[in-house]
Amino acid sequence: MSDQIQRMLNRIDPQSSTFNERHDALMNEAMETGGTYAPRVEGHWLIDLHGVRVTGETEDKAQRLWFRIAATRTAIKEATS
């Protein structure tokens, strides 16, 4: 799981990537690994990949939150290894 997250973080820099770059990377990853990247009935977005599950008011907010949590988990794992 963490290797898959690290590959995503290596591929996409959430600070400098565009919305479309993040969208394509997350959507492809969800399709390839059985994750979820979809709007919810309530109007929020759900991203559930590699054990990181987030919802956001907008697609952009959900993307940014997923990358923030993924990066935090990776940093914690590295610090405790």
C-alpha cells in the first residue's frame, strides 16, 4: 500500500500539478487498482485509494486532501521505520 502511495507522490506534485493532471492520475489509479474516484449523491467527491479515503466539497478539494493525507502517512511511516 505505501509503495503505491509513494509512486503516486513521485508522479504527481500536488503543489505544482494542474487539476487535470491530478484528475487523470487519480482516476487512472482508481480504475487500475479498484479504488474509488467519484462524485457522491450529496454533491461531495469521494477518493478511496490505497487505504486513504477522503471526501471533499469539490473534486479539487478532495484531490488536494487525498495528496496531503497520503504524503503525511508516508512521512510518518518513514520517520518510524
